[in-house]
Amino acid sequence: MPHTDREPGLVDLDAAESAARDFLRHLGVALGTEAAAHTPGRMARAYAELLSPRPFSLTTFPNDHGYEGFVIARDIPVQSVCEHHFLPFTGVAHVGYLPGSRIVGLSKLARVVEHFSRRPQVQERLTQQIASCLAEQLDADAVGVVVEAEHLCMSMRGVQVSGSVTTTSAMLGALSKDAELRREFLSLINPASPGR
């Protein structure tokens, strides 16, 4: 699997809890109540979970039957953390490819999305990383990824635009060159809008 941004085993929950306690105290948050006493530990564990991808192998198989159509997984949940404000962003990813000599186990498409989501991210890079990984691992003729997400750093602070969705896309291989193929891919990930 691709490089991760930290080495396994370097999570120090005790230090993270202590830092979270200091962080909240410096922001004027009272931790003396029974309800808040364990909040720093819960924060540390929550962020450790958000930033820790589960290990997996990208299982591929020979394309023995010479399948030439798109393979698409729609509405894969995306949960990540904005690297600029460390607030979550959530949404869905639509991931597809045109097989070359290999096909991938379908659950692995969701695993690739999760793998790159579980780290501080920007949506643009996340989209490109998912597409590049699949293109490299599958030697696919085309790979397309569209991510649609709402960012809490935009809806809860700053401009405070609730409900705004950001869309990013990466089109690799034949999808980057062939407008008709790109239209087909976009209509398959959004069948309710065939004229998209």
C-alpha cells in the first residue's frame, strides 16, 4: 500500500490527552465537571481513530473475461480532517475505472478512499491520491474519481455557509483525453442527471 504520513506505532495517547487538556484549558473550557473530566482523553482517542487508516492489501485479479466497461462504486462515504483547521469534512466519493489486464476486489475501492481520508487532508489532494493509487496499482486504461464533501471549517466558522458542497475530480488515462468517455463516466456516477 502507498506511503502514509506517519510511522505505525507512533501514536502516544497519553501525550495527546495531556495536550488536549492544555489546549482546552487555554481556550477557557472548564474541565472540572463530571461530564467534562474525561473529554481530553475522548478527544485524543477520537482524533487517533480519525487519523489511523486500517491496514489492507489492494487485492487485484486477472481480467480473464476481457471486461471493457466501467467498474464504478458510487457514494463511498468520505470522512477526513481538514489540514488547515483540523475540523472534519464529510461526503461521498464516486470511484471508477476502465480495466486493463487487472480488476480489483470491489470492497477495495472503498478501502482506498478510507486509506487516504484517514490523515490531515485537503480535498483536492485526496481526490488525486485515490485516482493515482488506482491507476498505478491496476494499470487501468482510465480512472475517474469525484469527491463531494461539506467542510465544517467553511460551515461552522469563517464564512459560515452551511450546506455548501465542494466537488473535486481527477480524470486519468483515457478519461483525461476523451470527452465522450468522460460524459459517460459522469452520467454513470450521477444517473439522475444524464445530461450532466
